[in-house]
Amino acid sequence: VRVRQLAPLARDAQRVRPQAQAQPAMHVRQHLEARSALVVAAQTCCLSAGTSSSASSTPTTGKGISQPVLYAFAMSTTSTAGEKNQHADVLVVGGGPITSNQLTTMRELAGLLTAYQLALFANPVAGPCPSIRIIEQYPKSSQDSYGRAITLFPRSAELLDQLGLAEALAQQAFACRETAAYNTRGEEVEGRGWDFMRSMGEGKTKWDFALVLRQKYQEEVFRTALREEGVEVETGVKLVDVVVGEGVKSTGWKVLATLEHLETGVKEQVRCRFLLGADGGRSSVRRLLDIPFDGSMTEDKWVRIDGPIKTNLPKPRAYVSLESPTHGNVLWAALDRGATRIGFAFTSERQKAYAEFDEVAAIKEAKAAVKPFELEFESVDWYTIYVVGQRIARRFSFADCVFLAGDACHTHSSGAAQGLNTGVHDAINLAWKISLVLKGVADSSLLATYELERRPNVEKLINYDKDIARLMTMQLPDGWRGNPQADPNEVLGIVLAEAASFSSGLGISYSPENTQNPLNYYRPASLTLDKIQPGQRVPDVVLQKPGTFEGTRLHQETPNRGSFYILVLTGSAYEQIDKIRRKLSQTRLGHSREIKWLTVVLGEWPAAYEILGGPAIGRYLCDRDGSGHANFASYAASKGLVVILRPDGWIGSILPLEPDSVSIIRSYFETCKIGVP
């Protein structure tokens, strides 16, 4: 009875979306109180009736100590003096920078981006919205530094665009399409440094350039978007302990997190279903759970310094590589708001000249690094000196309820400009999976695919970064088998060019041959794919809208809202559509909230009915000249195809355009343990 009394209150609180920005915290507080009361009442009823299969459980603490406790304790709202208790479906740790004296390590946007997606994907019409909390240890006063990350490559921009964020970033960013490289004599040389950026993504995406925006401003965009979804970052809140209960069902309240409010000293215990550690290279989540951080740090130190400048460099507003005999391969990057970043190796010999490395020293070394060109800083926005290293967490998750993302999961140098991009990929791969599990649509086993998909790409980046870091400090890669007298600057240009597809993000894929991962289902034996494969990025083809024939793009028509898309490419096999429609009518695949259908009709027609003999399956678009079809397979314009698109924009499966594919689609979701009607 108590559950029935509280349920409407919880639903109302969860569906609240602040109409104004004035009191977002109040809405969150109301929501948490209602949800907490409902969960406790439900658990009490289960225990009283003797129906709980987990009357006791053994939690695992962050220090590996196990101790027996009643599961009822994990749901209790009582607390010791000076403590308060809350509940959250998802607790995100990390929403800003981690600072240490004058130095600032990589800010964590992965936490902000994951929280934003979880809020965005919520559907209050379909059921209760998840409660989300995101905490940051450091107060806003220490979050004003600009941070290291600056560059979003094409695939990251695409992913953010499908979440409705890229336009706000582009309004402030420097769109970098030009590069240059100069040798030690100040002569421009071709094919070196960042030369690959000139043509990356050309003809494949509208985001065929580097979107350069300092992380301070990126963070502001993400926080604003998150606030509009009713979630505020709580600053000055520190995670001090984590306990993960064993014997609790996979989607239950397995995590008990203890937080400390640094200003008041008040502690609170938060029961949550999922905990995300996005709290940087010194992650407290990773440390408290004793997850090893494999890898090593080198003795190499690098410096980065930003600010408005005056110079005689011929192409100052570009991504520039300067081959310095004293400071390695120097980065010169045009930034937002007219600023410039200078980055260089700070050798042990150069370090001996300074008892203390301060702003004056950073400016002096920057001037020396860019010789023979002149450089004057009008002011300095930010500078840092840091140690280069590559490390990766032994595991990306813990007990299927705690996850690591961004720098908390892997760290590397800024040489390849991939840190921010990798965090974006982590967050976008993980968020939709957690969302479907929270909705009860997917089994928690889906979450194991996060590490299955992200780890191989992270390991590839780290190995790649090791070579880049050495080359940028004028050293040949470890295990180099080429000419021992080779110029590291020339080798660097070759390495960067060979990795262009990976660096741009457009070539990042998830292997369909991995039998442990059902998300990327390999084609039926009867189907030959000669363009793209499951597990690869879906092409952003140009299409036309019905009636007006106004141009649009596939990515624009398939925004990421946490749902799958089934793309039906008719080719000239129009007669197959009616057969597929009839087969669909025998199922409820066309009625799932988690699956959206989109038909792409070959040619331009006044109505879909005119050529299909009936309505399109879902919405429809036109492919005027067949170029859209041709991006999927050489024969798609004649035979058609059916393509399953994952929420994150990667291809789940590619199937023949025939009625039997309906059964394969259903089997795909059943194998992935994603429930459909």
C-alpha cells in the first residue's frame, strides 16, 4: 500500500523539468526525496514479506575488505550524526579540472557529456526519468583555468552534432583547415607535421576540419546544456569511499558512495545503481576500488602556453609544426578568441637553467622554441608543465555497476591531440547502454560491450602515442627498424599521415568478428559487402526531404536520442517494401519506442506511395541520384539494403532487402538482450 501511495509522487518528481533556471537544485532535491522514499518502502515490503532473495549480502569496499551486512542497511535512510542519505540512479564523479598548485591536468568532459546524455535520453512519457547527480571536488574558483584540451576532430564533432551540442561549440571555436610545417631554417616544408589535417574527412562529413576551442569554453557549453536538462554540477563535493554490494541484482542499488561536502564537512551516503568515474588521471574512483593503472611515466616534460601574441610567422592562424633543434617538434595552434597555443619539449638540459619554472620562464622558453621566428605574448591566459606518460586501467568497469571514462581510464601525451576526443568516444559509447538498462529495455550484460569496444581503440591510441611522443622529442620510436639516422621530423609526418583515419575518428570501428559482442552482427553469408561493414561509422550521406527536396544529411535525420534506427534503402527493388511491411505487421517491431524506422527511396517522387504502392516504413527521405545508396554497397541502388544503426551512429548490422530480414532484426535485438515488443 505504501508503495502505491508513493509511486505517483515519485513519478511526478522524476518528470519535473525546470521551466526556469532559478531553482534547479530544488527540483533535484524533490526528485531524490520522492525516489528515496519509494525505494525504501519497496525494499521494506520485500523484506517484511520474506520475498527478498538477498536478505544479506557481502559488500566489497574500495580497499578490498569484505564484511557481512544486511541488504536492508544498503537501503536504509537513517544516518549517523552529521550525515545525510540520498539516492541516485547514476552518480557521476568528475565535472571539472583537477588542480595542483600552478598545474592543471586534463579536465574531464566525459562526465559532463555522459550525464547530459542520460538526461537527454530520458522519456517521462514512457516511464520515470532516471535521477542523475554529478559532483566535482573543486569549487568554481579553481575551474577558471583554460585546461589542456583544445581540438575536436571530425568524428567527435559529428557525435556532438547528433546530440545537439556542436553548433554551440562552433559558434565560439576556431575552424582550422590550414596547416604548415617549417624546418630549422624557417623554410616551409611539405608533407610533415599536421599535413594530414588538410584533407581529413573531405567529402565524407560536413565537419571536415579541426574544431579548436579551449576546454574551458567547451565545458561551459556542456554545463549549460546539462542545466537545461535539469541537472546541475555540484561543486565542492568529494568522493571519500565506495562500497559495492554483492548478491544484489545487477540493476539494483549496488553502490554505496560516501561524499563529503568540503565547505561544511557534512557527509552523505548515496545509494546508486551506477557510478561513473570521470575524475581524471588521479581518479578517486579508480583508487578506491583498487583498479591498477598499468603503464609508465617518462622523464620527458612538455610545456604548453596560451595567449594573444605578435609574431612574424608567415601562417600564424593555422595548425603549425616547427622543427626546433632545442625544443623538439613544436606545436603552434591557432585558438579561439584570437589566442595561440605554443607547445614544446622541455629537456632536462633546459630545465637546469631554472630553480623554479614560472610564467616568465614559460614565455622565455616559448620564444626560444619558435626560433628563427619572433614571438611576443601580449598576455598569458594559461601555461603548464607536465610529465609525459601512457597508462591504461586494468579494467574499465567494476561489478557491472562502476565505470571509468576519459583520463580516469587512460592517459597519454597531448602529442596526437586525442585526449579530449577519446573521452568523447568513451562517453558516447557508454551512455546509451546505461540508459537502456535503466529503462529496463536492455539486460545489464549489454554494459560489458563498453570495454569490449573501447579498450582495443584505447590500446591502439596508446601505442601510437608512444611513437608520437618520442618523435616529438626528436627520438626515434622504440623498436625502430628503419634507418637509424632517419630524421624524426620526417618520420613524424609519415606516422601522422598513416594514422590520419584513426586520428580524425572517422576510421574508428568496433570489430564484428568479436563473438563476445553481439552489437556488431556480421552479415549473412549470402550478402557481400564491398563498402562498409558492421561496427563502422554510418556514412553521412546527402539526401533530400520529401516534397521540397531540400538537401539534408543522414546524421541530421538520425540524431542520437538513445534509440536504434532501422534504415531501409529501397534501391530499385521497390516491390520488396510491401512484403517487408506485411512481415512487420506480424510483429511489434514497428511499435517499439527504442527503434525508429527510416526509408530512403531511390529517386525523387511526389509521394512515397507513388512508387512503393503503400506508405513508407517509418519516415522517408529521397536519394535523388543514388549516391547515398552507393556509399553503403555498390549494388545497393539495384538490390537495396536494410541497415541497423546503433544509437551512437555505428552500424549494428547490414541485411538484404527481403522479408526474412525482419526475423534477423528481431534475432539481433534478442541476442543483444535488448527487449522489443
